[in-house]
Amino acid sequence: GFLGVVCSDSDRACQIERIVPGGAAEAAGLIHLDVIVGIGDAEVRRFKDLQAAINQHLPGDEIEVRYLRGSQQVRTVSLRLRKLEEK
């Protein structure tokens, strides 16, 4: 499946650097600088964790994304993954 984000490759956080226009993340309201902390039951600390979690799902699967925006509490959004070319 395809989420539609590019995150910083940091060991500390999976912070969104870019949202792919028309992707699932944009449709779900994720924005630049949100920090993804989980996908379903999987914890996300780095971009490679996010990629591994997304790779467990197929396009069309609905997943739950947990993220931080600013210093607020963890937020949750459900979204449907897309195909890479289906933006």
C-alpha cells in the first residue's frame, strides 16, 4: 500500500517532511511536520519502521495512523491505503 509521505530519516522520530499530493495521507488530513508514532499495533520511531508497517498492508486496506501534531496528545486517523500510481 501507499501512504503518500516522505519523512525525515532520523533515529529520533518519523516526522513528515513532504506530503504527496492526492495521496492517502493528504486525504486523511496529515500535514508537514506531523510525527507518525504508530501504524495499527506497530510502533513507529523511524521512517524505516513506517515503511515496514505499511509494507504489511495492501492498497485498499484501511489502517489506523497515530501521530503527534505540535506538543499535543497523540491523535489517531483511519485511512485507506492507495496504490503508488493511484494518487
